[in-house]
Amino acid sequence: MLYQAYQTYADASEPMRFMARTAMACTNMLPGFRQLGFGGKISATLEMISRGQLTHTRPSFDIDRVRVGRKEFDVREETVMSLPFCNLVRFAKDGAPDQPRMLVVAPLSGHFSTLLRKTVETLLRDHDVYITDWKNARDVPWTVGRFGFEDFIDYIIQSIEKIGPGAHVLAVCQPCVQALAAVAIMAEDGHKAVPLSLTLMAGPVDTRIAPTAVNELATSRPIEWFEANLISRVPFPHAGVGRAVYPGFIQLSAFMSMNMDKHTQAHRELFDYLADGTEEEAEAIKKFYDEYCAVLDLPAEFYIETVDIVFQQALLAKGELTYRGRKVNPGAIKRTALLTVEGERDDICAVGQTAAAHELCTGLRPHLKRHHLQAGVGHYGTFSGKRWNGQIYPAIKNLVLAAS
């Protein structure tokens, strides 16, 4: 019923947005309209109304060229493996020299993998980059079957196998637990494609450490409450009609409620910039929210199992996580160099939660363990922005060079 109510509202409000877009087109054709005393504010109001919606399709990465050394190369996306819930996408650079292969494990937490656009763009300078490009669960037919926590680990292992021996892995946020588990399983099995390095960035390896508002929300109610109140069925006419999902619009609402003052202020500023005709500043805000408001639905079983395993029970941190009936042993990792990255001001994954991976990887010698605590950044600052480019990325690049 929740999803159907949302869909009904989205459909019912579309005529209003359509009229706003039409009125915008008309006013743009009137010379000097914006210069009238009220013209700027009317134009701004119309554009704000036209933007009042969420999107459910994957934006483009928009990475067309990248500089490698002193040369620039064209970049093209190619799907090298297609799985029911995810594509493994490579950012191919034709004619570029051989570079270390890097798998970026994107989070499956309500946004598309394009949220890591700046992460990928930076990595491409020195790496042959692949990314897990998660599909919107509402577009996956229910006949495909379930996708749970262990399936996520399977997908990581299959992606590493596809890339081949000698690869490196970088996991951002939520999938740090599954990435660590996948590498541990491969190491214990003596897999030939065990990655040379593993970078865990701002991920909830041990959520018992300095719990954040996100952690407290996840532990404030029994798992049955999440099943009863946050899971919905995909409505018609989507391809996944009938599939049980955790809707992306609920996840986005939760994220925005954590910093509502910040988002409200940003939209006030956007209105003012639009009214004043300050296009560059307005475009920066619009670009951010175009990405931020592009949401995907999570398979219900994956969401519920993640809340239970990672946030409520912290099974990996307690040495109790199992995979396909066997215990996951991070101590089996002996040759994969480990780097953990945390942001000093991270209010989603607190300082210490990711670094906990070092205590679990008892088989790694000290010279294969590194930790980077970045001062002055929050959660998103660990994988985008000036400090990501200037201070965090060099630590990753140096780890890859040392491990290769």
C-alpha cells in the first residue's frame, strides 16, 4: 500500500510539473521577461515546481575523457558481465597503457552507482576501473528470484573472478562488510584471483563502535518492525511488479531527515540563484540534487538481512558471520594489503567502525595494514571533493603501487 500510495501521488502530481515546464518554455521565449521586477521569481518558482520529483532511472556517469600522464584518452563504458541484479561495468580507455585493475564495489543503499562518479573519475587516471552497477530492484521481474546478503558476496566474488588475478578492490560504505567477507572466503579457498589489495572506505565493519544516528535507528526496533513497516510490493506497471522491496524513496527520506536544515537551506539558495539568474551556482546545486534524487529500490531480503547482520548483530565483528553454511574468517587473509579510510566528521559511519577490520585480519603482517583518517570531512567527503582528490586518493594509489 505504501508504494502504491507513493506511485499514485507521483502520477497525480505530474500534470502540475508538466504545466510548470510548459510555462517555463513560454516565459523563456519572452524577451526581457526575467528582467521584469517579478520575472525572475516567477521563473524560479516554475523551475522549482518542475523539479519536485524523484527519478528512478540510472543517470549517466558522463565520463568521456580522462588524462593519463600527459595524454588524454576517450573513455567508454562497457558491460563485461551482466547478472540479474547488477552489471559489471568497465571504463575502457582505448590506447591507454596497462594499469592496475581496480574493482569499485558501489553501495546498494538507495542510490545508483553513479553517486561514485567523482571517485571513478579520479581512479581512472592511474587504474583500469570496473564498478558494480546495481540495477533498480523494481525493474527486475520477481521470477528472477531473491537477492540477499550472501548473494551480494557472490556477486563480488564473481566480479573479481571476471577481472582476473592481480586485481585490487575498493569498497565504499555499506559493502565494506561483504567485500571483506568475499576476500576472506577467497583467501581461505586459495583462490587464484585473490585481490592484491583491499581498500575499505567509511564502511560499517563494527557498528558497535561509537554508534551514529543511523546505527541507533537500526537497533531501536526489532527486525520484525522493519519487515512490517518498510517493505512494500512493487506496483504495476513496473517490470518488477509484485517483488518485495525496500523503496528508494523511503531511504532518501531517511537520509534527508538527518540533515533537513542543510537541504532546506540548499533549496532556498537554489531559488535565490534562479531568481537572480546566477546560473553557475544554481547549476551546481541542481546537478547535486539530480543525482541525489535518483533513487533505486533494494530487494527486501537484502535490506532486512543487512539491517540484521551488519547493524543489529554485527556478526562479522563478533566472528559469527557465516556464508553458505561456513564461518567467515578474515584471519585467513594473508597476502591482500588492507587500507581503511575514515572521515573525521562522518555522521553515518563513525570513526573506528571501518578501522575495526584491522583487528579482524589477524593473518596480515603489520606492513600490509594501513589506515587513513581524513580530518575535516564527513561521509561523502571520503570519496569525493578536494580532500578525496588531494589527500585520500594518494594513499590508495600508493597502496596499489606497493601491492602490485
